[in-house]
Amino acid sequence: MRQLLFCFSLVLLLLGCTEPAGQSKASTASAQVTVLSESFLMPGLNRSRQVRLYLPPGYENSAKRYPVLYMHDGQNLFDEATAYAGEWGADEILDELAATGQLELILVGIDNGAEKRMTELNPVDHAEFGKAEGKAYLEFIANTVKPYIDRHYRTLPDVQHTAIMGSSMGGLISHYAILQFPQVFGKAGIFSPSYWALGEQIHWFEQQPVAADARLYFYMGAKEGGPMVPDMARLYQAVLSTGHAPERTRYHLVAQAEHNEAAWRNEFKTAVLWLFNDNT
């Protein structure tokens, strides 16, 4: 019964990752965030998607090029007005890191597809949620969004300076991205990954080697419940067992943390600093 309650409550959370209807909140996005006016068509999926962009302070007055972080669930990254259950505060955190000279980067947030979220962020077919669209979704990021960003903004476009990050189903698809698109993404932030959605296909993830130069940051809250914690420990050990260097793989289990944006916000700064520190 406890397992069933966990699954039911988690699915409700996973499906409810856009702002509830009828609510109106003031925007909290910083001046560094813009919603791109372009409508990005998603090849093969017969839909389009909104993209949000964070540029580091001083971008307009410099000639520098910047690393880029691609993140899922763009509605939840910057703004209380669009977030479902609180925002990550990624813009304020990155403003702080830039001001203190620790890190400057461009962050690209791809909005989730509301009722399509569970299929877009799943790399395998699921009996309840439907046919997987994860590969097509990542191809959209790699072949449509990233080329646009690289053309229009001063990026460091190589794999070493390109990361992908997300939570829950976004954590799952970020792990998949580092395996399927190693020529595009050299770093992955895998927050509270929903490996339970894979079923028996979790074995495929266990067997896939990670590119030698890739950096992976695994994060989980110890109070997330169900199979979440043991599944992530299992996949982390699998990455190491395929020969990936331990110093390029980070595992962080937080004792009192649950499955929510507040927990992911608390971890974001530590994760991006580690991912973009290429001294190891």
C-alpha cells in the first residue's frame, strides 16, 4: 500500500509541472531572463515549444564567449509566476556566482509540454503514459535549439562547455542525453531521476558506458520515497562499474530533502560549480 501511495502522489507531481489554472502571481524573473519570441517547432512531434534564456550580467558589454547549460521544465527555473510549486531561482543563483567571479554561463530553459511531459521526457515506452518521445525531444534540443543559440549568442559550443540538467523525469532524460548524445553534451546534472519509469529497460542504462571526459552529478533527497534512492544508487554504481572515472562522477544524497523545487534549488549552485570545474 505504501508503494502504491508513493507512485500515485509522485505521478500527480510529475504531471502537474506547469502553473495551475486560475492562479496569477507576480513575476520574479531577473532582468537577465528573456522569453524568446521565436516559436521553436519540434520535428517529428507536431508541436512547438517556448524557450527561456538567461544571459550573464555584463553580457551586452563584453566580447566573451560562455558555456551553456540546457535545462528542462523552463517554467520552473526562473519565475514564481510560471512555476508549479516554487521556482529553482536559477537566475538569482547565477547572478550571485557571476558577481563573485565563480562562474558565468548561459542557461537555456526549454518549457515542458504539460500533458506531453511524461512522454517527452521518457526514453522508453510506458504502458500508462504512452509511446516514448524522449529521443525526439533531445534531437529537438541538439538539432534545433542548440544551433539557434550558438548562432545568435556568444557561446562556447563544444561538448566540453555544454551541459544538460533536470529533475525527476528531467533527471532521467538528462542521463539518457549523456549516453545518446555524447558529441553534444559533456556534462549532466541528474537530479532526483525517475528511473522507476524505465521498467526493465533500466538494464540498458546500467550497461551503457559514459564518455570518458563526461561529468555526471547525481543528486537525490533521502526522503523522496519509493524506489527513488535505491535506483539512483544502483545507476551511480553502474556508471562506475563501466569504467567511468570516480573523480568525474559525483553522488550526493541529502538526508532531509524531499522531491520538490526547494530541494533542487538548494543543490543547484553546488552542482553547476562542480560540473563546470574542469580541473579534474
